[in-house]
Amino acid sequence: MKKKRNARKKTRNPQNLKALKRGIIALFKSADQPLTHKDICRHLQVKDKITKHQILFVIKNLLADATIKEIGHGKYGVKQSQSFYEGKIEKVISGAGYVICEALDTDVFISARNAGQTLGGDIVRISLTGNHNGKNPEGVVVSVIERVRKDFVGNLRIDGGNCFVTPDNSKVGTDFYIPKDKLNGAKHGDKVLVGILDWPKRAKSPFAEISKIIGRAGEHHAEIHAILAEYGLPYEFPKSVEAYVASINEEISEEEISKRRDMRKVLTFTIDPHDAKDFDDALSIEKISEDEWEIGIHIADVSHYVKEGTVLNDEAYERATSVYLVDRVVPMLPEKLSNKVCSLRPHEEKLCFSAVFKMNRKAEVLGEWFGRTVIYSDHRFTYEDAQNVIEQKKGKFVDEILLMNQLAKKMRSKRIKEGAITFDRVEVKFRLDQANNPSGVYFKHAKDANKLIEEFMLLANRQVAAFIGKNMDRMPSKKPFVYRVHDVPEPDKIGVFSAFVKQFGHQMIMKSPKDIANSMNRVLADVSGKREENMVELLAIRTMSKAKYTTENIGHYGLGFNYYTHFTSPIRRWPDVMVHRLLQRYLDGEKIKNKEAIEEQCKHSSEMEKLSTDAERSSIKYMQVKYLVGKEGQEFDALVSGVTEFGMFVELQDSLCEGLVSMRDIKDDHYLLNKESFSLVGRKTGHKFQLGDPIRVRVRNVDLVKKQLDFELV
């Protein structure tokens, strides 16, 4: 006992502690990353237990007087010199994640151990600790600044009296613990919406309360509504909005017509999908001479009905876009407006905002006019109807359709020559029965009729943007406006794409952005009809930057336009409404100074666009899984669509359904990931599974609740 008391005295020796404190502070100041107790002992070459205890005592004192700060999980750093960064954390299935910081060029890797009590999407403060695998910087979460999401969708499981909700979105990164008194009537197997209550310091999972029972997991109605709830998308309009819309007068007054250019007698028609109800664009054509025509692109005048400062305006802005799920549309505007009042239905007079162009046979624009009009649609074509007219060279308005098709082809050819990149990705569509179950799959290919509409819409969008964006001297104006911009691809992504296509004998020239575009078009043309076509197109799309809305114009790289906006779909896109309003104000000679407010709306619109795209993909994924229910054990031809350390993703050729072949189910060898060649390579055999390879697979498991498909090799 005497020996222990002496040891305790030695531990508290003031002289020893002072010297040790100075040494530890100096060590922290020279360190380029946080230190643990073990690190300090190693650097100071301390091996005896007494001094190790002294170091712990000093650390506690340094923490108490705020000389150092605990960064997380026993890691410490000098408070005054520690660099912190803020950003959004994106989780992966393992619980690890990446933090996206505007102040840093690359994302910061956060291990599951250093993620703390974070959820995917949280805004966090981090500190850098080193590099992850010699590439991305690695960090530790110091604190959660903001819980961006408060509500989550998932499946309730009750096991032995413990209640947990597993979120549908695996990137949330954790389950939610539900106290029994917070179940609110929910049962095992229910699809539910939960709200976070608390996350106790030592608890593995946050505590949450069930706020809504959506339905039984796996049931169609529940799963679709769960997708909407997951992305915070409303499926009903507030009663105040419905009441306001009900009060809108559908009649067009003579007074209103007198304020507009009357184009009711000009031949006008619409071309839309067969199941469309919201016709927001129409085309008109009028012959001026043997070589000149006046072609009008007429867009529903939504801004006439959606007035600023109204509940309808606020609701449309919040939604910012219509969301097209597999079995339904969540519209930006109530049905009365989107499908009736604003919709350019045949044989009805409608108010429009129009772009009218004088064009010759070479598809050159000789003159242009922008303004509000009143039109009368003479006919409604489906894409199939218009395509038949083009192919058979007979039918309703055959001369006009054929002429406009010729002009569209010339405009498209010119765009490609000037640097536009053409993606003709096949779109998968489901045939649904009365119960909304997928009874079949078909592929939607873009034909001449689709491209006709596309080219004239592009023309209107480009010319409107240039009209505002350029001064009379053709120099850029400083007028605040909404642009749809698309940046050049990042060099490293282009490098990866170039290396990949080189394996198939394709060469990329990367001297300039135009060279890249021309090379990519040539590669896409070369792979057409070949086994690697789908994967090359997919990788090309992933290589591209993301388009967005902004007031800062940098052009649209993918389209090859210096000026571009969205003017042609105001029924389903908020930025188009903004463009109509701004264009009219400029036509009226107004000066606009609220650039910051416009930019804020642009940012919101871009965010909602991404949200809606994610929701649409989720509904497609759900329907693909549902399509394969009951097909376990069946074999299909597939293509390798992705490779990872844990297996390879495959895409069925007849339905584009995608799922995983797990590494553990590839029995013939031990495969390693080769990131450079996008392949899995057998360690013994050298056998390779590469992106785009054709393979034969068997459906191993279909999990409708998890929206997960598992395959095995045949």
C-alpha cells in the first residue's frame, strides 16, 4: 500500500507535470493532424504506466482551460490553430461518408467511426486528419450544425419488444429506435414516416416517433406514397390554393385579346405523347414567300394566371417542377390550370407567350418577334401520328409537317457541327394493368417527330436567352436573367472516359472543349449497335457536368449554345414562369435590379429539379423490382453496368432492370477491382468482367420492400 501511495504522489509532482505540459503543447503545435493519447506517448517515447497516467492528467487540464479541443473519438488538437470546414455529409451503406465542402477542391472522407451522430444530408463541421488511401482528404465530424432532414420514411420492425425503423434511403446511415409509446398504432411491417425526437450521447441510434402510417411495406399504394414522402413531395394542394384556382375565370375577354397579337387564323398544331394532358407548346407555320416561312413556337401563358403575391404563386414556386412517377404525375400546378385552362387543347382559343421566327429553307433565322399572343390549335398530333405523316408522306398537314421536319434536321445538323453532343439514350417504359402492376416493358426511342419538337423548342430557348443576354453590339448584357447553363466536363472525368473507350479502339481528342464534343459524338456514333453502346453512353453522361439554373451565364456546353434558357414548359417548370415574367418586363422597357432574388429562385429550382429526378428514379427502380416479382430462378441476358469492390451491377437487356451479382456468388475465382479498366479481374485465372460485357444471369432474390434485385451468374 505504501508503494502505491508513493506512486500516486509521483504522478501529481508539479515539476514533472509542468515539463510534460510544455512538451505536449509543443507537440500539438507542430502536429499537422489531431493526436490521440497513444500518439502523444509514441512521439514522447513514453512507455511506463506512471508517465502515461501523467499525460492523461495533462490532457484533461488542457481540455479544461481550452488550450486543446477534443475533435472526436479520443482525438485532440490545438484549438486556436485547428482548421475547421463546413459542408454536407453524404453517407454510404457502411455508415461512412463524404463531406462536400465549398472551401475544398475535393470531398472529405469520413469513416463510420468518425462520423459521430450524423445522418446523411446533415450540415456538419469537420476537421481534417490526413488522407484516405492516399487520395481524398480524411476528416472527423466535430459537430452537427444543422439537421437538414427531420422526417424519414422506412419500414417498422418489432423484434423481441424492440422497435426500429429502417429507412428506405440507405444513405441515411442508421436505423431509428422507436419507444413503445411512440408507435402511434403502427405494426410490424408497416411503411411509416418518422420524426427525430432525440439522439442521446451514448445511443447508437436516434430516438424517433412515428408520425404517419403510410401503409403496408411492399404494397403499391404505400410504396409510391413513401417515395413522395421520402423526398418531401406533396400529393395534394392546400385547400387555400384549390379555392384560389376555383375562382380563376376561364373565359378570355375581348379586352385581353386586344392587348395581344392575334394568331388564331394561322395554322397551329400540337405534337405530344399519346397520354399527355398538359399541352404547354404548339407550333404554327405560315408561308411568306417561296423560300420564307413564319414559324411560331407558342407556349402556354402560365404567368397570366399565376400572379405574383398569391397563394398559387407561392405553392408553384415551392414545388418548382412537376414530378413524373411511373404511375402518376405530381403537378406543379393544379389540374384545372395544367390540364384545362393553360393547356393548349385542340379547337380552343388559348393565351400564349410566343417566339415567332422568319426562316428560310436553310433553317436560318431571318427575323424574330417575342410577345404575348392568342392562338387556336387546329389539331392535336401524338408523336406516333406525326411520325406516320413523316414516314408515309401523307396525312393531316403533310406539307407543313414535312417542311418543319426538314428544317429541324438542318438545325440539328448545324448544332452538332458547332459542338453539340447528342445522346440518344433509350428510355424504358412500363405497361401497367388496372392495379398499376407492370404487365410489360417497352422502350421509347426518339424518332423524327420527337426531334422535330425538340429542335424548335431548343430554337425558342436559345433565341430568347440571346435576346436578353446580348446587347445590340452583340456583347453580353448585364440584365439579370435566368439561364440554363452547362459547364465543360472536368478534365479528370474526361481522362477516365478517354481511357475507357480506348480499350474498344476509340480515340478521344482533348485539345479544346469543341474537340472533346466532336470526339465524343464520333465515339457515340462508332459504338452504335455494338455491345459496348449502352455502357459508353452511360459513362459519357456521367462524365458530363450537371446543368443548372443561374443568373451567371457560361453557356450550355452539351448543346453547344452560348446562350440558353428554359422558356417552353411553364406548366411543369418554375424557371420558365420566371423567364416569361422577366422577358415581358424587358419588352416593356423595365430595368430589373433584384438579381440576388432571381439567383435564389434559380438555386431553389435546381435543387427541386434534382429532388424530382431522384424521386422519378426511385419509382422506376421500384417498378423494375416489382416487374421481376415471381421470376426468381429465371435466366436473362444482361450487360455489366457497374463494378465495385463487393460485386458487379448488371442490367437486363430486355427490361433494363438493374441489380447486383455479389462477389461471394462469383465462385470460379477471387476477383479484384481494377478501377482503371472498370473491371473485375480474377486473381488466378485473369478472367475479366468489364463494364459493358454481355453475361447470362439468373434472378436469385427479389426484395420488394428493400427495392433490391440480386442475381447470380449462369
